[in-house]
Amino acid sequence: MLTKNGGFIVNRKYLGTIFILVGLCKLSFEIYGLKVLQLLDKASQTSYWSSAWRYFGEFPVVVSFLITLCILIAGLVLIIHKE
């Protein structure tokens, strides 16, 4: 559907659903990425955490998780928001 000035009208509910799907995929990659970080640390012959979840305390991982959380919240707001 086109508007008067040629732009597309995007349904907020569909856009919110896309945000949530992208956010959940990103969260899944992050969780698997914790294990990859652990394996890379082991391969580098340096000290490493015994549990992959301990890498969650590292600053870049926390920032990435917060970005994912913002994407998920934005998706929920787009779906739930009443006009």
C-alpha cells in the first residue's frame, strides 16, 4: 500500500513481529557466541573461564545483550501500542 508521497505504509504489528524475531535470533547467536568465546580463549593458551556464562560479565557481551534487549522491547512496544 502506498501513501500520497510514494512511501509504503508499514503495519506496526508486523514491524514489531520482525523486531522480535530479529531480537530472538540475535539473542540465540549471543548465547552460542559465549561458548565460541570460551573455545577461542582455550585455543589461545591463555587463562579462560571454566563456564561460558562467566563471559557474560565482559563489557562487550553486556553491551551486545543490552542492544538485543532494546530491540525486543521496541518490538513489544510496536505490537502492544494502542493508537
